[in-house]
Amino acid sequence: RECEIAIPPLRERKEDIPEILNYYLKLHNEKYTELKSFSPSSYDFLIEQTWKGNVRELAGVVKVVLQTTTSNIVDVRDLIKVMKTTSNSVIVGSKVNLGLNE
């Protein structure tokens, strides 16, 4: 027997994003014995994105930013740098102050 399970896209499940972020953050910190975290504005920024690639795209961005950011706290600037180079997403920033001079 087959069973079809419909899972809405991540853009329709924004409330799941913090839990997904914390999952990948915990994996990273345990694997590399680090104590990295996301700033509150980073959570807001990531929740605001459309994530056309769903969880796989979000996970990819999170993994790269945690590996490339030298600070223990990931901020919005770090995320934007990674997303511009690794993601096909359009970066949305209408509700979050990006703090950029561009």
C-alpha cells in the first residue's frame, strides 16, 4: 500500500525555521566543538526568506555560514554574503534592517 503525505513548502511553514536552524546549529557545534549561535536579527532574516529550495536550501546556507563565519555569532551580513554566493534565492529584506550601505 502507498500513502501520500503532503508537506507544505517551507515558505508556508515559517514557524518551523527556528527549529530547523537550531537543529543544524547543534549538529555543527557538536561536530566542531564550537559555540556558534545566530543573532536574533538573523533568525528574523531567515524566516523572511522564501526558500524555494525548501529545507535543503536553508540547510545548505546554514552549513556554509557556520563553517565560514569567524565570529561565534552569525549576523545578517554573514548570511547575505553566503546567500549571494551559494543560493539561488532572491534575498528578501523588506522587514529586516540589513544594515548595509548598498
